[in-house]
Amino acid sequence: YPRVPGYVRRWYADIGDAVKEGQLLVEIDTPELDAQIEQARADLAQAEAVKVRAETNAEFSATERKRYEQLTPAGVTSNQELAQRQAQAKVDEANIKVAGATIASQQANLRRLLQNKSFARVTAPFAGTIVTRSIERGSLVAAGNGTPMFRLQASDPVRVFIQAPQDV
């Protein structure tokens, strides 16, 4: 069964072929998944840029807060302006944490998509013989549609033990 949607690029086994466990059976082109991976990479780059911006803003806010902490006791700035700078510095520190969490989320999404991409190469789950093939080159396959691409029959030897009476 396919685990990713896409188009059959090539199949490597046909009816009657003996296959080994792990042998490549089908390669699937996944244009939609490829586009999602590109989007996830772009989202990750954007999240990393947002974190850099947040860190820069936090540095500037900390500098301003220190400046206002020195100017307020001298009467050059008001207590309200100092409070605003202190609050902005806290907000900018929180924005760094939010940006870090967003990066972690985007990285997890990218890992999930890349793991799904690995399912574009379908291998035999066990050794046996192909008994049916229901795909052609260019066929559209979808994950979870219940239609198998191949039916594989195990050909393990069967040992049968029977009890035979001794007086025969």
C-alpha cells in the first residue's frame, strides 16, 4: 500500500517475480509533498529571521532601559517613560522565546515531511512472490485508499507433524 500520494515513476517487480525482504518495488513521484517540503524550509528560514530580529530588538530595548534607568533619577525622563522601557525590554525577551518555539515547531514539521518523503520508495515487507500488480507507470496512488499496489505471497516452507499409529 502507498503511504504517500503521488504518481508511480517506476515499478521494479511484476507478477511471478520472487522478491526479498526490503527489495525496492516502486518509486513514487510526490510533487505535492515536494512543494510542502519547500514551503516548510521557507517557513523555517522565516522563523529563524524573526528570531534574529527579536534578538536585535531585545538588545536595543535593554540598552534603552539601562539609559532610562540612569536618566530618570536625574530628572531627565519621567518614571512613566522608564516603566515603558522596562516593559518593552520584557516583551522583547519574551519574543525571543516565542521565536525559538516557532523554530522548533517548523523544524519538527520539516522532519515529519522528510520522513513522509522516505515512503516514496516502497519496499517488500517480507520475502515472497508477487501474485498481483495493480499499478502502471504514471498511476496516481493515494495513501489510505485501501487499494494495494502489489499482493505478495510468502513462500516459507511449512512443516506438518502428524501422529501415525505404530501398529501399521
